[in-house]
Amino acid sequence: MLSLTADASQVEATYGLNARKSLLFSAIRLDSYPLVAPLIAQTDKGQYLLVRQQEQGNALSAGVPKDQIRFYAPWVTIDPRVVADTPASMSLTSLVQELAGGAAVRLAADVVYSHYRALSGSVELVVADQDPTPVTAYELDLEEVLTRFAAWRETGVRTARRLIENVEHLSGLADEFTADQDSRFSSLKTLVGDRSLDALLLAAPPNFTEATGFAQPDGAVGLWLAGSDKLIVLAPGGTSGVSGAAIGQFPSIGAAVRALAGGVRTGVEDEWISVGLARELESEGAELVPVSADLGHWRDIRDHEDLAFQVVAARASVFAIEEALAWAEEGLDAGRSFTELDINAVYLKKIAEFRTANEIPFGIEPYFTNLHSSNRMLFPGPPVDYPINDETTCIQLDAGVRIVFDGVNVATSDMARSLPRTAAAKEAYTFFFDVVREGIIGQLKPGVVCEDVHEGTLRYLAPHLDRMVQIGMLGTDVDFNTEYRKRNVGHLMGKQESFANELRPGYKHVLGVGSYGAAEIPWRYENAAIGTEDLWYIGRDRTYILSKR
């Protein structure tokens, strides 16, 4: 029988792979890390690590033997050569079906609920239950939560105003900062009403902290009760640091939800909670409603309320990224050699330098870092101890920071710059800035639909594709438009990179005043992995590029 587990400690012990540090998308997806994390598959013929192909370069760079990896979800690339010798199943479901060979599949309790839902009906499943954990319930005062966020926002507004007062192209932006608008709970009520929920479980960190206003203790979850509009925190016994008044103790989260909820329809983060917790809830009579995407949207559409923090994040990012690459360029021009990790060290130093020099009174921390030489791979990935020298053709630094108060993320950034070293890559990189700032951000205004921005970007690119072919930055062996329609050209930012609202086909969200996000053109071909990405904000009178020096 095929057995699947998502135990991160077992993955690290067996393969030496720390998914949070060694893989890129596990770091980016703060609300859905379990969805993209590797799985261990034990079969009668051996053991394999199941990995999404977008992490192929990272898994191999971490030293995992290729014959012990099975890839799924083919990576979108305009250079088919980089995946030509590495097959990937179309989905995790198809890969599991192949490995199971018609037999039943055993799922450990730690496998994410979303995988269970995808596999159900395709294979016979034998699912393990999790051991119940006794919890104490604490009721939070919603006004206290709002007051805490308002105080943080006042600090953010003062800081951001000071930071951009002499930045000409951001003139007028400070007029849109606010500290007294907060729709987190009214929007949560709308979400719950639209989905006809009786209760909503908040287990993923961005959702928990966004609702409670404090760092999430291990094992704690939030519970919104629709009938009474109450916010409860369920924390394992002995947990400290939980604000609120204790209102009861329960033998498990499932038992607490049954006792406190006024009905059975329970919203759950299908891309975060384990199948073990899902079964625990169902055993107590809950009817589970997947709402991961809904909660991502809940965060996205309120981001203008935290605009001041996002401006600080964007300005910190553009300074640290551009300064780190300038350091690398100066070193290469002087004939020095160093490593990807050396560039990363400079990048981290520059984040700290920005905070100190600008007297930022709150935390600025790394969110994710995609930093690699094209000589090592065209796949995106975190830096490793790889040499940077006169043979280096291109360096990509695509990264973001988090603005943090008392362990709570109040904003994030996501932008990219590159250091091309060949004539072709330099020409392409210059052009891609035009694409991002004119071809993508130039379209962004109230009333524009996300998917239409993607189509407009393809139209902007079309007259220039022949030139990309001429300079060796694009081949003719793929249908460019077909491949590029499989990925986005940007996304909103909802305390993380948004996977609920992207600038790509199929996404119908209508942008409005207050929309905040990133526009990007990743271009990985031949010997250059180029990243060009800027942060934007749609204001009342115009659209701003927040990450432009």
C-alpha cells in the first residue's frame, strides 16, 4: 500500500531538506505552506519525495538524489530545455494514482486537507486520525483588537509620511494614508454571511494574526462565531500569551467548535489544516466549507487600510535589493569572486541599514528571498553557497520583507531586480522595465479586471517577441502566448503574495481605488534568469509605483 506523510521533520531527517529554508514557495505561501510542501511517499518498491516541479532546482541543489524525487505540477517555462529530461505528472492526484497502481492509499493525519479533497474519488483512501489536544477557549474583545491595530497604524502613517516627503514621484500618496479605517471584522461578517457559515476556523498564521492582533501560539486557532459575532481563541492547555477571557475548556478543537458554534457549517482553511483536524471536526458533526481563497480575498481587498506600512515595505525592499546588486556589480567589475550567500548577507545588512538610517520604529524582517545565479539554474530559489565570478551571466534577486509589530505581519512586499552580464540579457532587462511599468502598471486603474491585464500584457509584448528571438532570449519551439497564459504577470498583496487575486487568465476580480500589488515579468531563457517586478498602488487620482527609487 502507498503511504503518504507530510511530516517536515521526517523530510529533513531523511533528505536533508528544510522545506521552509530550502524551498521558495513554501516560504512565500504563509497561508498555504502545507499545500506546496513536499510529501514522502512510501511504496512497496521504495521511498520517494514528491515535489512540485517549480522547486526542482531547489530540491536538487539541496542534494536530494534525483532518482529519489518524483515531480508533479509541471513548471511553466518558455525554455523547454530546462525540464526536458525531467518528467512531471500533471498533478499530485495523477502522480499518486500512478504510484498506487490501483491499490488503496494511506494518508497520515498531517497531510493537508486540500490534498485529501483532491484525492477523494480518484483513489481509495485510508486516513489516519490525529490525537485530540485539550484546549482552553478565550473570548477576545473586538474593540481592543481594533484599538491595537489603530495605534500601530498611527505609527505607520507618521513613519511613511516622513519617509516619502521628498520622493517626487510619490507626491500626493501620503494623502491616502489612514489609521482610523478598519473593516476587518465587518468584511469577515460579510464573508461568513456570503458562505452561510455558522462558524469560521482561523488556523493559518496570516488569518489568525489579522483577526486577533497578536502572534499565534503553537497549536492555537481562532474561531469566529457567526450568530454572536464573537471571536474565540482555542489554545492548547498551558499556552501563555493569549489575550482575552477564558470561557471554558474542551477535550479537543473539534469538541470546542461543536459546543460553541450555533450550527454545523464551519469554514476551514482547506490549504492549511490537516486532514486529521478535518476529520476531528467532522467527527463532532461539523460540515466543512473550504474558504482558503475567500480568506485570501478578505485580506487582499482591505490592504489600502495598511497602505502606510506597505509603502515602508516597498521602500525598504527597493533600497536593499538595488544596493545588494550594486555591491555585486561593483565586485564583479573589480574582478572579485564571492557567492550567492555573500550577496544575501549584503541584502540583509541593507535591510537593517534602511531601518536604522530612517529610524523605523517597528520591525522589518525578510519575508522570502529568491536569489540565484543563472549559471546554477533557471528555476527560482533561495541562495546557496554557489560561486559568483566572471563566468556569471545573470543574477536574479526577487525578494520581499515583512513589516512586523509584536509578531504580527501588517504588510509585505514583493519585488525583483536583476544583474544581467551579457549584452542580450542587458537589452532584454531594459525592455522588461518598459513592460512592467508601461505594459502592465500602465493598464492599472479602477474598473480593470485582473485577467484583462494579463491579456493586455501579451498584446504589449507581441511586437517585441521577434527581437527577443533575434538576440537569443527566446526560442521558436514553444507557443509563447499559450505558455505565458499559464502564469501570472502580477498579483495583489494581502499580508503575503496573493494566490486569490492574480493578474492572469481566469481571475475576475475588479481592481479599484486602494488595490495594491506587484507587476512582474519573469523571463528565464538560455543563460539568463531575469526578474523584473515593481509594487503598485491604485490611488484616487493615479497609480503609483511604490518600488521606484
